[in-house]
Amino acid sequence: MNNIFELIKKRRAVFPEQYNEKAIEKESIEQILEAANWAPTHKRTEPWRFKVIQGEAKTRLGNFLAEKYLETAEKPSEFKQKKILEKCSRSACVILICMQRDPKQSLPEWEEIASTAMAVQNMWLAATELSIGGYWSTPGIIQYMNEFTTWTEGEKCLGLFYMGYFDGELPEGNRNTTVGEKTEWV
């Protein structure tokens, strides 16, 4: 890929059921995280944090999420519990997307959340360039992630980024309206 505009248009959500068995090398994950580290950040707070889950830890994560779902859902279903487990097992890697709040609170929290989201977009674009599929999930049970792993004060989980290689081509992208319909020139 030699054009940033083509890469942006090529980025897709690729779901765990589409992943194949191929492992993602540590060097590729590091490249993806390095891309994330170059996201814009107001006052250089660099609020993004990542917890990389692989191997046996993916099984523990899947079990934790499935159990927490059963504990907290109003009407838990066996189907959804199984789907939660499969997301982790089918992924080559799961990255917990975290945000570390500036202890001085020198800027609004939404700006640090926005910076973290931009870091995830950089990750997603880097993964696309490496032909790795990705999917950002934000289930309600992420509020319990402090029970799964350790967190520093002010750090919170904003989602899970599932990754894996996939076979075949992805569909063309589309938008419901043009950018012209969303733009007012003043």
C-alpha cells in the first residue's frame, strides 16, 4: 500500500470468526503499538495504555469475560456466553485498550479519551497495512477489567482490540452519505 488515502478506505472491522490460526509475531504487535504511540495528544499526556493478551492469558480472559457476563447480565444466554469465549480463542491476540487519566487533570477527560481513540485508529491502520484484521469491542463488562489485571490509579479500560490474520478479501467499504452532505463551508 503506497497511499494513505487508500489505506484509510481499506480499513475494516474484521471479526474473530473471520480469523485463521496464524499467530501474530511479537514484532508485528510492537509495530502496531508503535504506530499507536504517535497519535495526537494535547499537552503531551499520552494517555493511551495497552495490555497485550496472548497464549494462555487469552483463555483466562475469555473465561473471565464469560463468567462476568453470566454474573451481570439481566437475562444471560448460553449462546452469548459461548460467543464471548470464542472471540478470545479465535483471536491471535487481544489488546486491552486503556486510558490513563492525567493526575493533574490539566485537560478535560474527553480529550484523553479522544487521544486514546486516535491511538487505536493508528493501530487499526497499521494492522491493515500488515494484513492483520482488527475489531474494537466495547462491551459493558469492561468496567470490571480491574478484576482481571492490575491497573494504576486513574487508568481505565475503554475496550478490547481483537486481532488475527484472515483469509480472502474484505468487501468494499461504503458510506451512507458523502462528505459533502456532512460539510458546511462558512
